[in-house]
Amino acid sequence: MKTDMQKYRKVSVIGAARSGVAAAKLFKKNGFDVFLSDSTAAEKIDAKFVSEIKTAEIEHEFGGHSERVYECDLMIVSPGVPQKSKVIQTALKREIEVISEVEAASWFSKGRVIAVTGTNGKTTTTTLIGEIFKDAGFNTFVCGNIGTAFSEIADKTNDDSIVVLETSSFQLDNIKNFKPFVSVMLNITPDHLDRYDTFDDYAVSKMKISGNQDSGDHFVFNFDDELIRKSVQMNVKAKHSAFSLSSEIKKKYETGAYVDNYDLIYFYYMGEENVIDTQKLIIKGQHNVYNTMASVISAKIFGIQKEYIKKTVENFKGVEHRLEFVRDINGIKFYNDSKATNVNSVWYALQGFNEKLILILGGKDKGNDYSQIEKEVKEHVKHIVAIGESKQKVYNYFKDIVPTTIAGSMEDAVNKAAANARRSEIVLLSPACASFDMFDNYEHRGSEFKKIVNSL
């Protein structure tokens, strides 16, 4: 444990989903008086989580936050609970300490943490780093925003463990002492503007990943991202390792990675080595070259040999719901990119294809500015099918740029997209929006898309 926990005996946990339930179970197991509260009605909470809460004999309430929730020394909030929510603001006014689930779990974790954040590429990079470390024989846990909560594995770690942790801005908002040994910053582009007042506020949340690091830690970052580059110069105390598509990076930093005529080169104070030909990557697109460079640097910090890295990277097929090939029907290929929940992510997806695309776009809008992908849509997209809560906004923006159709459901969208596609073309679900207007989460959305495609 990395903080004095004796002063916290009564703990309230806000949110009865994956992270909140895991945190409640972790603290209950370790002897704390735990109360869990969720504003969602009981019948709308996942039965799996309700069962876990009852089995662990955790006191709880659903359908609202009573006064009981403030009878605590510490409040742990799930990432799905907005910072501006009444329950958090009331707790802060009453001078109750509020922390995120990631912070809470870190108190119990003994392993060294590699924390990965960025607007796009977090899941792919986290997964790839985890695979490299596993293949190299490390006792590795992959968790966080990726699917397994940090709290689920925190007290299973030991001094030899490596925790590869995907962290969102929501999970970083309420950290206090969280201090990863390696933090990875992939990119910062506009997103979640429904949760933050300004883009600057969102960027500040992202940069918190390095806030507690010191000269004994490592900060791995994308030098080609101007905002990150400026923030690093001002705020980061950890050792800097940069990655870039240009070899000019060698003139500025002692360690890092760059691409030279498709070859991914890792460099350090003693020299450099050619790690992999990026043309051999199964995961396509320039964004995945960046993700791979970040993964290579993270592995080299721990002294993992090139042979292990090269073998793992060359065989890595990516993650579900991220530019995932689903099926070929009469020469028409269907791809699931449900994890593309912001405009910049769609920009990367469109860059990854040479074929003409029929793009399924829309969902719960987060303040999207579609001008960011207008050029790429003109170049790559033959037809747009607009879906979800934002379908009218999508239609109004793109109808005079490319042929655009509105669909009433995912099944309707897939059928309309397929009807507009021809041999050697691509049907791509890459929504640029959150999924909560029609689905439980982006996984549910992607799974429904795949189910419909496989039934065609």
C-alpha cells in the first residue's frame, strides 16, 4: 500500500458497474466498512454486478444517492460518474476526500505500472505491450479501461509483477498519489467535450498521468503531437523517451523510436537497433505505427530483447472492435471499428484504407466537429449511412459532400450500406460517437454489427 489508509475506515463507492463493484469488493475484502451507491434503477443495472455485490455482502442502494453516501471518510468514484455530478460536488463541499478507482486500486498494487493514455490507440497499445511482456516471461496483468478493472487484480500483484493499465481521462481526474513507473501518452485530440468545459480541461486531465512521476520514472510520448510536446517541456519530471515518424527525434532525446523507410528503429545512448519492418505489421495504418513505437519503447525500458518484441509485434492481430475484419461477402469486406468513439479516431480509420468506403457514422454526439474529417471523407468515402441520436447532424453536415442516407437501426444501417457497396469496396462501422443512445457500450454496438453482418 502506498498511502496511509488507517484514516479511511468508512468508504463510499459511487457506481455499480465494473470498476465500482471491483473497488467495493477490494476494500470490503481488506476490512473496510463499504457502502456502494448508484443512481441507476436496480432493474437497469447488470445482473452480474448485482449478484457480485450481494455475494460479497456489500451494503448498497440503487435508484439514487441517499444521505448515507456522505457518511464516509473516503469516496471512490467510477469513471462513468461525471466530475460535475451532484454526488461528487456535494462530497467535495463537505470536505470528503474523493478519489478515482485507479487511485484506490494503486494503494494495493505491488507491481510496477505501465500506464497508457491518449485520445486514440489506448486499447491497442495496452494490449500489445501486455502481449510483449507475457511472451518475454513477465508476470503480467493487463487491466484498466480495457475490460478488467485495476481493482480486480491489484492485490494479486507482487514485486515482480508488471501491470499494463489503460487509463482514460475520467480515471485520471481524481488521482492523488498514483505514480506509474512508465506512463505512455499517445495523442491528445478533442473528445469528451460533453464532460469537459473546454479542450484544454480535457488535455489537463490526460497530462495528470505524469503528474506524480519523478526522475526515476519514464514518460513515453508522441513527439509529433504538438500539444503533448509543449506540455512535456513544461511539466514532466520523468525521463523522456519520444517517438516520431522522423529521425530528427534523435537530435533531441537520448532514447526513443522513429521510422526510417518503413523500418522501426529504437535508439538509446549506446546506439540503435532496427526492430521491425512496419510493412510486416498485421495491424494497418499510420496510427498503429505510432502504437507500435510506444510499445517497443516500453518494452526496451525493461530490457526486453529485440527477438521477443519482433516476434510478438509481427503476430499481433489487434483488438476486437478496432478496425476488426468481420466478413467478405461477394468481394465486399465488412470492418467493425465500433471503438472509434470520436472524430479523430475515424480520421485514422479512413487513412487505413485505399478502397472506397461505405461509412456507418453516428451515435451519441460528444460535441463532434466533422470538418476535421471532411477532406478524408471526400477522398475515401463513397456513401455515408447516418445512425443514432446524431443521425440528423451527420446527414445535415455530409449530404452535400457525399451521398448520405439515414437509417433507423443498426440492422437498417448494415442493409443500406451493403446495398450501396460493390465488389472490392469496404463497409466500415466507424461511428465517431459514443454508443449509449442505442447500446450498452461500444462492445455491445460492435457485437450487434458483427451479428447482423454474419447473418447477411
